[in-house]
Amino acid sequence: MDSELSRSEVWFSQLVRRVKLDDQMSQFGFLTREDSRLLRMFLHKEDFDVEKALDSLRNYLDVRVQCQKVFNHYKMDSLIKGIVTKTVLILPQMSKAGTVLVFKVGAWNPNDCSIYEISALLTLLMESVGLDDLRRSCGYSVIYDLKGVFLKQMHAMRPAVKVLKTISQSYLPSQCKYQLIANAMMPAMVTAMMNLVSFSKDIKNVPYPRSGDNQKTDLEDIFGADFVPNLPVEYGGSETYDWYESTQKMVQESLTEFA
């Protein structure tokens, strides 16, 4: 065990050294830190193959350049907008469907917070899942809550769809398992939202289980029986608190790794 740990540290040191010597990668200061969890994530993801980790990092940086409209908002004054309004939240517990993110589309005001700022917040939280070995292997799921949504909000999402598709298909270290559409007023809204967020055929896009006799069973099938009580009451669970502070804390910690 000690020898395996020693070898992994040698490989990590090699990766750090190669990054510092690379003209492109060394421009991103957050990649050159000796304690970079992001570099460790790529090294683990590629089974400690330094060359493959470097290739993955180059792809990651290429995507960041291509999708600057999102990544330019990797700063707290942009990200905080979606947190203080409780538009985007991440649940601290882990479910059978991975880490659960919530995007309350109906609570989002496009005039106060652009779709690129919201996309940056969602992307950063998805990236943060990859920093933890267990969370990365379990993936994540997203609840899109359409309660109170207006057509202007769904239209305002369109400009970022192509960018988000590039991000989700190119490098995100964790797999998205479910995208669940909650509180849609009519079936057409579910279809419209699914079309907007249809980033990969491997993701299960399904309506969120409605309240009623079968909701608990359906939720347990998706999230696992142990996790369901951790869901907010409005989503069929038992919790009444919000995750403003834990979401903000995760964003602040993740920014030190990704920006």
C-alpha cells in the first residue's frame, strides 16, 4: 500500500512538472499548484498514465477557450447571483443517482443573471463532483424545476445550449445519470425542456415523479431509499432547510481549484 502511494506521488510530481514546462498549460496558474486537486483528478481519471492525463488536460483547456462565454464567469460576483436567489443548489448527500443538483428555472430572472452566469455555476458544481473519487464514480443528476416558469426563461436558455453541449460531451469528469423535469404545468413543457437539455443519449431524461401514492416508490427507484428523506419536502423528501450555505461553500472551495 505504501509503495503504491509512493508511486502515485511520483506520477503526480511528474504531471505537475510537465504542466509547468508546457507553454499553454502554464498560463493557467491554478494548474501549476503543487497541491492541485484538479491535476490529481485527471491523473486518477486516466489510471495514473501521465501522458493520457496531459492529453485530457489539453482537451479541457481547449474546451475552456471554446466556451469562454461560460468560463469567463468563474468568479464569485457572477456565481453568487444564482446562489443567493436559490436558483441553483447542490445537495450535500449522495444518492444512487449520484450527487443531486437543482436548477429552479422558474426562480431564475434572466435580466439579473445571464444564462452564461447560471451555466457557469452549474458547470462549476458539476466539475466539483469530479474532485472526489467516490462522487466522481457515482456521477450526478440534475433536477430542472419548472414551477412558475415563463416562456421567456426557456427562450433565454437557448443561446447557451450549444456551449453546454460542448462542455458536457467533451470533458466533464463525471457522468450525468438523470435529468429530471419537475413541476411542469403541461406535458409540452416537459418535452420542450427535454429538447433543450438533451446533451447526450446516455442521460436519462425523465419527468420528475409526481406527488401521489407511487411517488415515494418511484423516487426510491431513482435515488435509493436511504437518500429520499434527504430531498426537500417540495421534491417528495422530508427536509425543510435550504442549502444556500453549503452550496456557497462548495463554490468558493471549487473556485480555488478551477480558476
